[in-house]
Amino acid sequence: MLNDLVLMVLNAVASFVTTLLLARFYMQWARVSFRNQLGAFVIQTTDWAVLPARRIIPSIAGLDTATLMVAWLIQVALIIVAAALHGRLGADGLIPMALMSGLIEILRLSVWFLIIVLIISAVLSWVSPGNPIGGMMNAITRPFLQPVQRVVPPIANVDLSPLVLILLLQIVLYLIDALSRQLFGLLI
């Protein structure tokens, strides 16, 4: 029981830090300014890991690969710690399983991050259209919404593309979970 409680806390902390790292990655990718309260929070809470990693891991095609690598390594470490807490540290194939499972978890957290940002963006567009955080959220979601908006036009001046994208992202989550079950069976 104590192992499960420790694992629950570690999972919460690792997921929070990983989500902040993903926020940093997406904000940089979408060229969102970090000169606001939320951007400053993301930078200050992730610099401890990203700055040293950037000395070793170069950017590829303008993408901040160091940030993604740190997020992935945090998830891999969490899986290895979970295996150690459950007494499976010496299990055959643990490292390859942890590497692949860490990648799958990064994909899952990325999809959840986008869903949450879409919901916040939509709510802020209704409640407080001039809010600077809403502009930042719009900038993050715009590259994902534009292809959907080409297919789903506004109806009576109401943009339904966020709802369609959330549905598509939930399908992606289902597929990620199915892939995870297929690859790892009952281990996850």
C-alpha cells in the first residue's frame, strides 16, 4: 500500500513536470511569447532541466528536442521506479519496455494537453475574448485547428472546429491506449 501511495505521488509530480515541459515545447513551436505570467511560470519551472539538456541535445529542424527528451526521460524514469517499487526491476526487457512506454506516455500527455488548451481557449473566447491568456491558447491550438476549419466551416458564425478536434483527439487517445495494451498487455 505504501508503494502505491509513493507511486501515486511520483506519478502526479512526473505528469505535472512533463506537462509543463510539453507546454514549453508547444509554446516555442507555435512561437508564443513567454512574456506573460503563464509563460514565465513555465520557463521558471522547467529551466532546471532544459538548460543543462540543451548543452548536450541540439535542436532539430527548429524544434526544441532537449525539452522533449527531458520529458521523455522523466516518464522513462517513472516507469523504472514503478518497476522497482513492484519488485520487477530485474525483469527481462524492462529497459526497452520503459523506453517505448515513456514515448507512449508523452504522446498521451500531449493529446491531453491539447484537449485542455482547446477547452480553456474556447471558454475564454466566450467569457473573456480579450484575455491575453486566451490569445496564447489560440496561438498554441491554431496549427491544429486550421486543417479542421478547412473541412468544418462555421455554422451561424459559430466555430465548431474545436469540438471536432477534441473528438478527433479523443479517438487518438483511444488508439494510443489500444496500442499500449497491445504492446504491453497487463504490464501497464
